Amino acid sequence: MNADFQLGPDLKGRRIVVAMSGGVDSSVVAALAARSGAETIGITLQLYDHGEAVGRAGSCCAGRDIRDARAVADSLGIAHYVFDYESAFRESVIDRFADEYLAGRTPIPCVRCNQGVKFTDLLRLARELGADCLATGHYVRRVAGAAGAELHRAFDPARDQSYFLFATTQSQLDYLRFPLGGMPKADVRAIAAEIGLGVAAKPDSQDICFVPNGDYAAVVRTLRPEAGAPGAIVDLSGRELGVHRGLLHFTVGQRRGLEIGGSPEPLYVIRLEAETNRVVVGPRRALAVAEAVLSDINRLADDVSGPVTAKVRSMAKPVPAYFDGDCLRFEAPEYGVAPGQAAVLYAGDRVLGGGWIETTVAAEMAVA
């Protein structure tokens, strides 16, 4: 059970800070770090109170995760610290999540969290503690390249989290370590069971951390009540077909929940118009996108332009594309490309970088 933290063959005298969420993955990373011979310190950030977010008392699930992280640290005999970053997390992640829905966009709060609180504030804490690196339980690989550390997809494609880490900067990547990137999940649980960690069988989180019951609309309504204002559902010509219950219930590519009858073919959400509070629907062919314009582009390679494969949703497969400046052109029309989501660029398994989808060009318009 050896973990390669890439700090040299002898880790004695070294110090590793581990981001501990209370789950099995980060707990195994802490165990691997502790057994490497390095001094290991666990850090848990208290980021949110779900009860406060939805206006319902007594539903803080974050407390349980903190207790689990502390119990694991105690069993491993390592130091463990909890830092309160609830205010920063609310401003940079939760409030932004609600504002994106209000603007008719589809947010990815996990990327914003990694980009901000986790890989900015947490890295700063680790450096202040004199750590040689910060290790996390993310399923990605850090590969030493000729020009420095590279970010690669995980060995297990079903667990790969590279899409959510595209905004990691080169300086952050130089300091980070991802010991689980080369392991299948089954091996990670086996290690946890072998050590006797109490979280060995703890289920994986399937939802956004501050929306543990999956009802993100309740969180958005509490923070931004105006996002639940009803409005018109219209077709591509602007003809009204029905009434919606708030933009927060819809995203580009969605078919369910429209409650429109009488159409000769299935209708999908084509775009959301926040300025008029309208949901525009149409046939699936209208979802086809030829190009996307990206903003806030992060580059993890010297030259990102040219042929790439691009992933435009967390569950989508990377597709052939060409990237030039801020424009991503798909080799074949791509469907369900939503403003607010990320487009992550790859060369094989290597993450070249990525950016936020600002606008799209419909395939029909590109041909015309």
C-alpha cells in the first residue's frame, strides 16, 4: 500500500496536508500519507449549513462529515483541524450558483468550489502549515511532464473527475497530489476496509454537497425568490405554448417538465431568455451546436490551439473539435451545449485546459 506523493523516495521529515471531507476517498488518502512516513495533517473545511440554505432547521449534514473526518484522523493518529469557511463558500459558490440560475445559465458549483475555496484558500492553509504538498481524494492523475506537472484523466474512466478540475492553475498543480488517480474505486474501498476505517462502506455523495437531497430548486428559491417567477414557454418563432414555473426549473436540452401537449414531435429546451423570463423550446435538431465561445480560459499547456477533444458536460464523452483563441468548433454538431457549463479540452488523457461556455452558434446558423 504505497502512495507516490512525488516528494522523493524518503518521505521522513516531509509534511503532507490532506483535504479530508469525511468520505472514504479522502480518508484513504490520509491513511496512505500517514503510512508513507511523512508527517500528515488533515484539514476539513466547514463550508455550508444545508438547513440555513433551504430555511429548514436541523438539517446540517456537514456536521456528520466533519465528525467522520475527525474520527478517521484519530484512528490514524494524525492531527486534524477544522476551519470555518462557510461565509466565503456562500459568497463564492452558493450565491453564485443561485445567480447563474437567475441569469438563465446552468452552473457547475463543484468547479467554482475547486477553483476558489478548495484550491485557493486550502492551498494557502497548507503552505502556512509548512506542508510540502496538499493531497486530495480526487480521481485524476498528476503526471510529470517535460515542462512540469500535467493533469491527466483518472485510470478508472467511471470515476474520472478531470472535468471538474480544468480551472486548476499550473502553480496549484505543482503543489497538489492525487494519490487515487491510478486506482479503481473498488481498490480504494478495499484499502479502507483493510485498515478498518469507519467510513469504508460510506456511500458516495451523488448530489451537490450543499443540496444533499437533490432539490436545488428549493435552495435557489430561498436565496433568489425571483427565480421562481412564472413566464412564457414559446417556440422558436416566439409563439406562446404554455407557462413555466420559473427559469430555475430548466436547462438547455431538457425535455421533461415542459407539460406542453399537442406538438407533433418531442420538444426540448433550446435556450433560456432571462431578460424576458421565457423558455424557448423546439425540436431536437434545434439543439445542434456548431461552435461555442469560451470565457475565463485556463491553459495547462503551452499551446492549446488546434485539434482537441472537448467535453461540454460532466457526463458527456469528449468529442473531436478545433480550438482557436476563445472559439471551440465541433467536428460534428454537438447537442445540449449550455451557457454556464464548462468546455474542457483534452489531448488524449491530458487536460489541456478549458473555459466557461458563454454563447453558442447553432449548427443551422453556421451552415447558413
